[in-house]
Amino acid sequence: MLKFTEEHEWLKVEGDVATVGITAHAAEQLGDLVFVELPEVGASFSKGDDAATVESVKAASEVYCPLDGEITEVNEAITADPALVNSDPMGAGWFFKLKLKNMSDVDGLLDESGYKELIG
């Protein structure tokens, strides 16, 4: 199941774990990424907390935690090669995996058509 936030994050939900990244729209707006800072595995976040930081040639920006949960895995490949986020934002450019605290929170997120309307 694919969901989106109004802050331009995507979540691919499998069981009670969501893989989280930024959308292609967000990656385009940021421009070429030069630095990515990821959260620590085991860290717990609440919805809206700053979970990661990205820096592009244009600006620095936060990646927010989309829902309450605990970080179970981070994508070290994007710290070594931030351009992966630009080239494949919804695939190899994912940021972290989040064990969701409350699965019903997913229902409050946007679906793909809702997100397209937001950025349309």
C-alpha cells in the first residue's frame, strides 16, 4: 500500500513497517542532493518530528517522520551517494523503515490521487 503526506514523503506500508522516502516532486524541487543525514536505528519519533536532513545545491530541508514509530533500518547507500534520491526517489533512494506504532494512523494519509491533487 502506497501513501503520501502533505510534506511530500511517501510510505510503502508492508505489515506494520513502512518504507519512507521523499516524492519525485520533492526531489525535483530540492535539486541535486549533496548530503543526507539519516536517523539512528532504534530511535523513536512522533508524527511531524524531524527524522532526516537533506541538503541540495539550493537549500537544506528536513524530512519529517510521517507517523509515530521506531526506526528499524536506514538506507546507508544514500548517505554515500545522495544522488540516488534524485535518480530513484521512490525506489533505491528510500530513507528509512519505520515500525508503525498505530496502524490505523495510515488511514489519515493521502492516497496517490490525493497527493497528485495536492501538487497539481
